[in-house]
Amino acid sequence: MLRFHSLRFSSSLFAPPLPLSPVSISITKPTRLTPRMASYSTSSSSSKLLFRQLFEKESSTYTYLLADASHPEKPALLIDPVDKTVDRDLSLIQQLGLKLVYAMNTHVHADHVTGTGLIKSKVPVVKSVISKASGATADLHVEQGDKVHFGDLFLEIRATPGHTAGCITYVTGDTPDQPQPRMAFAGDALLIRGCGRTDFQGGSSEQLYKSVHSQIFTLPKDTLLYPAHDYKGFTVSTVGEELQYNPRLTKDEETFKNIMANLSLSYSKMIDIAVPANMVCGIQSKTS
Amino acid sequence: MLRFHSLRFSSSLFAPPLPLSPVSISITKPTRLTPRMASYSTSSSSSKLLFRQLFEKESSTYTYLLADASHPEKPALLIDPVDKTVDRDLSLIQQLGLKLVYAMNTHVHADHVTGTGLIKSKVPVVKSVISKASGATADLHVEQGDKVHFGDLFLEIRATPGHTAGCITYVTGDTPDQPQPRMAFAGDALLIRGCGRTDFQGGSSEQLYKSVHSQIFTLPKDTLLYPAHDYKGFTVSTVGEELQYNPRLTKDEETFKNIMANLSLSYSKMIDIAVPANMVCGIQSKTS
């Protein structure tokens, strides 16, 4: 027991010290001397990375802002921006003094319109990024093993098809000068305790199973998993957690395929608008 | 330029290397040699703290899970749990192998029913925590300067009345063995680019102005600000950002009071259910 004068279930200053196990309920009053706890090493979480997770409520989509904050120009990128929240995102980027260089998508979304095209119309220097396998229009097409640099930081591309044929996962670098633990932006390939559907847009449950097991579950267990969506209010998971608790992807491949074949999901209400628009950076409706 | 063989706007492996400024658009292909960038110090973000931000969509409430993950018993606490998401939160806590010891509120909420009472009924060892000034029932009442310990980590209490008379902000410790940067869980006292209303529940715009300026804006600028709600999809801000960009609290006190007096907000639709329930840990409806 490292703490003196902690109080149990009482705010009285005159309660006698009680023997406490290390997790006992304790509140320390400021008028009492609190000796320093035994010291231990806690390294600083400071990093070059400025990171923000942003949420679009209607489609439950997460947009991610990453920047190299220690670089003189503070180059930044957005992953999976949504058309409806472009003004919010650009305003934040401006307030933080960042220079947006990339608007990237993990795949051609079926449930919302990407903000990429709108961002490019407002900030012409921004380049859109999507996988070559998606077949979608973009300034830059990436594929397995490519690296997207922003300042001294980078994301590597892992091909994770299965939800769509062109899905990719963006993963922070594995060198010591990159953020630790690593971060994986998996789009709809792997959701927190779930995964994206595989019944349209070139989806394949067999392919998704292989993608997640070979490209995501092989990352270090402490890798932070940031999905494109969450419908239950979770914001982040880890590879270790999903390896242990994902109700679909912890199963063997045949069971997984059976689960995915029997989800009985309704037709995506946005697909007929979103997919054609997202094939051209989300601006089809404005040009056609 | 530290990078060789980066490509500009092209995925062709045979494009000639172009001169790039450090923020130029560049994608590195895996088949090319990428020399190590000049090294710099990026310290690890490893910490004893396990942290999760959780969202309840209907009331746009954030619940925060904090635990000392390096302690043998992994003691954990929840800040501002919501009754509707108690099962989600307890399931996550169980999966992560944590021992929940506290269910804490920043104040008596008017827009949702706290999950505290429900949690206590399911996990009787859990102790509820709220401010003494709130007048609400709880196992532990805290006030300015108190510290709530969980394992080797702790939160200090700052009294930040104004939204309600009993509002408090929980702030991670300032000693080197505590998470860096510091984290402030401000409830409704300071929201991202906003603040809680001050027109009911003992609210006072004058008091709120003083609370934020004396108790939150005096924290280090890199302190991460985690609010009880966000309605625009932001998840976190910093004290420095709010000092610069909060549209209300950057104003002088008179202007702030005028803003708050003229918000013309509608009556809170949940207040008549939530406040009486939250005065008794959220379980009034089950016992009366």
C-alpha cells in the first residue's frame, strides 16, 4: 500500500486510515499530505502526429485527420471525409494551422457521399487518393505496399478486398520514428466486433476473410484499429481485441462465409446515389 | 529532401524522380529502395493508462473509460455512463479484463439518465461518485482538490460550477508518472467550441465564466479536453484550441453573459425525467 491517509467511503477528514488493497476505493483529500507514489517509468505520449477522429452522425462514418505537426508546413491528410461535414473538417484544419495535402478513401463507399470532390473544389492543391483496384477516379491510385508520405510521417497501403474489390487499409509506418503503437484505418474491412457486408460491389466473404487474416490480424496486437464506421458508439479497438472478440472473424473460414451469407441485410438506401458519385470523388451530382 | 524515388501524381514505376519539397505529394513504391529518413526523437506513447471514449448517439453523450492497465487488478472507472449503454460498457470492461471500481458523474445531467445506478445493481462493488455540491445521492462525494485514485493513476477534482451548481471537472494528475499530456473531463462546463447552457439547474453564466477561466483555461495548453457531449462529431479538443477559438469563452465576461442570456434554447425535453432520476444515481424510475 503506497498511499497514506486515503479515506474509504467517507469524506470526513478525521476518519482513521484504513488498510486498503491497491484497488480499494480511495479519495485523497487535499488538506492531507499525499506522499509520492513509488515512481515508475511512463514515457511521454508526445509525437509528431496530430490526430483527430471526427464523426458524421447520419451515416455513422468516422473521418480521420492526421498531420505531421512538427513539420514546418504541418502537412495533413483526411481519410474518408464525408460531403456533409467538409466545412467542419476544413474549418478545423484551418484553425489548427495545417496544410491539407491528401483526401483519401479506403474504398468506394455505398452509404455516404465522399467529401473528396468538394474538398478539392475548395482547396485545389489537395490530391484525392484511392486504390487502383477500386476503378474510381482520383489524382493518385495506390496499391499494396505503396507509402503515402506527409511530412516525415507515412501511411503504408495494404490491400484488403472483400467488402469491395478495391478496399484498402492505411497503416502507420513500422519504423521507430513513426507513431507507436501503430494505427490501422481499415475502412469497412474490419469494424469493431464486426466487418463490412460482402453482398454487393464486388464483395466476397472468402476474400474478406483472407484479407483480414493476412493483412490486419498479422499487425502487432497493440495496433489501434480505427474503422470507417461504428454503430454502437465505439471509437477504437485493437488488433488484439478483434483477434479475441470479433464475433465473425474469430470463426473458421467456412463458418464466417455462412455468417456473411445469412445476414439478411436490407438494400443499402444510399447505394444508388453514393456509389456512382463516389466513383468520381463524390461530385457526380454536381456535374451531371 | 530526404526521400529518393518518390513519385509525383503517378503510380508508374518508371516515372523519373522529381524534385519534391518536403510536403510535396509523394507516394513511394515498394519495389524501390526507400532509404531511412533522417532520424529524430519520437518518444513512445506507451502509458499505464488504458483509455476509451464511448458515444451514446441519442443524447450525443460521451462516456469515458479509464483504467490503470499495468496494475495487476486493472482498476477502472467510467465517467458519465448512460443508462442505455450500460451493457455495452460493462461488456467492454469484461472483455478488456478490467475491474470497474468507480462510476462517476461530472454533474446531474438534464439530457439523459446516468448509468450509475444500473451499473451498481449489476456490479455491486462499484462506487458512485459525484460532487458534494450537486446535492445528489452517491457513495462518494468529492470537492475541489480531492483526488480519486485508480491503481497508480489518479484524477483530481476541480469545481467548475455554472452549467449546474455542482459541476466538476476531472483532470488527470500533474506528476510525471501520470499521462502526458494531461486530460480534462469537463462535463458540460466547456464543450468543443461551446459550453453548456446556464439557464436552469442553478446555472449561472457569471459563475461558468469564472470556472472555465480559473479552473480549465489555466491548465497547460496541450491538455486534452474531453467534453460530456458533442453535437458536431468532434471527439476532442485542447485547452489551447478553446483559448483561441471558443466562440463564447474567448469573449469578455459581459459579452459572454449576454450571449448566454440570449441563446433562446428550448426547454430540455428530458429534464423532467433525467434530473430527478440523476439525483439518485439514475434509478428513481425503477424504485418509485
